[in-house]
Amino acid sequence: MSAVVFVGIIASATFIGGYYFVIVFAVVALVVLFEYLNLNSHISGRVVVLVFGGLTYAVFAADYFFSLDNALYFTLIPMVLFFFLKELSQPEKNRNLTQHTVFAVVYTIVPFGFLLKLAFTSGNYSYAFPLAILVFVWLYDAGAYIVGSLLGKHKMFPNISPNKSWEGTIGGLIISMLSAIIYAQFFDILNLFQWIIYALIVSLSGLYGDLFESVLKRRSGVKDSGTIMPGHGGMLDRFDSFLLAVPAVLVYLEVLKIF
């Protein structure tokens, strides 16, 4: 039941848009940040981090009202990639509170800020790009799970995520790209080939986003990021793929000169 409610809220926010979209994803972003902090219980000053995260999201939300320059987004995208790599390579004992705070916000809040940019691309709200990310991520996950359960024999990264197989990944990619063919029939903002590439980018970047969260959970010795959805884990578990997919899509659309 919790999963149905979750999907209903996210779907309604995506279709309705406007203030509702901005507010719902603000709540989601802050819950994701809170769960990340719970995975890293050694981080002090949580209230400060949450406030900083909320203010960061508010800056992005201002784009809904004032149309900020695209330079803001494409300055931050390299930061996202940099901090992902730095988090994986640097031992935790060498990080200070400032580093933890910056990474927490860049990892959890900035992608939701990028989502607002995708939603208000033309100055008016359009759900085509945000909905596409959600659809392709969820269908990739479903496809990878089903195909992996039936045919999965070759593990991808057994030390990080034992249940992921190459067969499941390929199956998920195929299903995601097939769904892009259907999606293209409803939204002509991109052509068929561009939507298929969009789905491929979302699926592959989402896969690495999922693996990244698996690393975080293994470091913390937990199975799920939270219990907000009994039986389905936490909000971070639901949006781990999304956090890396959104910046990747933003770069792709910039290459296509959509903005």
C-alpha cells in the first residue's frame, strides 16, 4: 500500500506541475538528504546540513519564478561528478564536516534542483522530461529484476550488489529502450532516436547511481536507507538511480540544444 501511495503522489505531482511539483519534490529531496545523514551517523550538525540543503533547493526553485541563467546548472554538473568520485576514493577518516556537508547536499539536493530545470525548460511547466526519467528508471529496474531473476547467471559486481547480473542489466536496457519507442509516440519534443538515447542514458546512469548507494549502505552496514515505505525501504532507495540520471539527462539535452 505504501508503494501505491508513493507512486500516486509522485505521479500526480509530475502531471499537475507548478507549485505542487516544486513542493512535493522539495519534501522528497529533504527526506532523501535526511536518510543519507542517517546512513552516516558520524556526521554532526545535521540540522545545519538540512537547512543548507533546503536553502540550496530554494535557489533552484527560484528558477521557476526568475529564470536563472543556465550557467548555474552547468557549473554545478561537474561538481556532482567530482564529489561522486571523491566520495568513492577518499577514506572517511580524512573528511571533515564541511566536506561531508557539501557532498550530502550535492548528492541529494542538487539533482532535484536540476529536475526543476528539466520541468520548466521552456519557462512553462512541462512534464515530458521529468516523467520520462521516472518511466525509464522504473521500467529499467523492473526489467532488470524480472530478467535477472529468470536468466541471471553472471554477476556484475558481487561485492557491491550481489543480486545484479549482466543478463538482468541487458534485459532492463532493452525494456527501457522499447518503452522509449512508445513514449516517443506521445511526446514529439524529441525524435524517436533521441528518446531511445535518452532512455539509454537514464538507465545506465541510473544503474551507477544505484550501485553508488549500495556502496554507501555497505559502508554503513544496513540493507535499506530507511523505513518510510515498509517492505520497500527508504526514499533514497527509491531515488538512488534518479540522483545520477537527472544530471546526465541535463547534459544530454544541452548537447541537443533543447534549452
